[in-house]
Amino acid sequence: MATFTVVIPFYQKEPGILRRALKSVFDQTYQDFDIIIVDDASPLPADVELEGIEEAWKSRIKIIRQANGGPGGARNTGLDAVPRDTQFVALLDSDDLWLPDHLSNAYDSMTRFGAECYWASMQASEEFYYHFGMAELEKTEGGTRLSESPLVIEMPDLASVMLKNWSFLHLTCMVIARPVFQHVRFDPTLRLAAEDVLFFVDCILKSRRTILCDAPGAARGMGINIFHSIDNQSPEFLRQQFNTWVALDTLEQRFRSRPADVASIAAYKDTARRQALWSQMGRMKRRQAPDLGLLARWVMRDPSLIRAAFALGAGKFSRTAP
């Protein structure tokens, strides 16, 4: 069996994206891997994307087809199908690309330092300006240097650090060892938002040792990713914010004995409430009906949404008053 299993959830409508991702896998300097592609009822089937590819590629790829379950559900299906002798799982979104040394750096670092969870940096780009790498994280948060070339650092309280700003962590740059991927799964109900953040925290808490590598492991793709095509005018935006709040509420329970972490999470929850309410006010301004059913469900779980609505209304009134 291969040392790595690469898990790729697939749901796309533009041809060529999956082939591009696969080429970045087969261009790796470390070649001991197999691949699981989970076709999540993609509008463009994975079989069509793989027509005419090299036989050497096909022999290392397994396609699993399933009813649409969202990105978390697709990744869970892939994790459940990992061969029993696989040592590491590397996650790759179908519209992203790995850089050639990603698996090599992960293998060398994880085996050298006995790590069970690993992240590389995401390659910097103007389009995704909010990403920052591990060297930048080290400047603000410190940590222990384990290696200079590539730069590998360890932070004893990484879960708390990421709650401040998790823009240095990305699924496509993530590798997890068997003791972690045997037990940790995504919450598939949180589709459209925050399932990755909850997964990150659970992996960190489960991992015996987590390390961060500054060498870029991946680049963000510029193809069409249907998972992330939502803005504040989209019908799905309210559900995205609700799912974000649910994930944050779950995180709050994980960290309830740590007041500083609870305060960070509470601030994010308040942001989700405000964004959700502004989106529904925008719908009414455009003469569209708000999603009263989902708002009612949210209030049942989170009465603070009503206080947030009054606060926003009061703020709007004070700005318009003479």
C-alpha cells in the first residue's frame, strides 16, 4: 500500500480543473501515493474529466460516486475509504494545485519530528491577499523552530492561536497521520461554511504533535468552485452564516474552560449574526422576502439574534435621524 492517500472531493462544472489538480499530484517529487476522488454528484462527472488520461495515472486513482453531500460529506467518504495500511492522508481541493515538494516536505517533517498533523503555507497571491504563511505567523505568535530549511515551527497552543485568525491554515496544505484520520471527521451538516475550521480544531486537539512548515505546499486555483460561489446577495448566504454560527457555537463548547478563547469565538459569532441580518435587510430593500423560516430556527437556538437585530435597527435609526 502507498504511504499517502490523496483525498479529492469533486464537484465542478468547468472542464480541465480536476486534470490540472491531478497533474500537480503526479508532478510531486515524492511518488508513494494513491488517490481517492469522491464525485459528489458533480455536474461535470469525474469519469468525463478522466477520459483519455494516462493509464499510469488511472491505475492509482479510485473514484467513489455518491449523492451530493457537500464538501465535508465528500471528504468523509474519502477518509472512510482510505486503505488500512496508509500512513498519511493529504487533502486537496479539486480547484487547487500542489507545489512539487509538498508531499516530500510533509513526509520528511512528520517522520523526523513524530508529528500527526501538518500544514504547509499557501503560496502568496494578490487574489487571496488575506493568506499568510508560517514565517509571518512566527513573527506575531512566536513558537519553537524545529528546522531552518525548510522552516518548520511548533506552537504548543495552536488551537488558541488559530481562533484569532485562521488564514494561515488551509485544507489543501494539510496532511494528517493515521491516529488522527481514523477518528476525526467533518460535520457534513455545516456545508457552505466553517466545516474546515471545526475540523482543524478537532485534528489539532487529537494530534499528539502538530507542526507548521513555511515552504509553500499549494497554490489557490482560479477555476470555478461551486462550494464557494456565495456572496451576501446570494439566497444561500443566510444559511452560510447560520452554519458558521453553529460551528462557532460548537467550538465554544470545546473551549468553554478557556475564557480568552471563548471571547474570540463570541466575537466571530457576533459578526455572523450581523452579516446575516444585514443580508436580510438588503433583501427587503430589494423587495425580496427574507428567509423567515431559517431566521426563526436561528432565534430558537440563539436568542441573541433578536438583540443583534434591535442593535442594528437602533444604529440605522440613529444614523438617519436629523
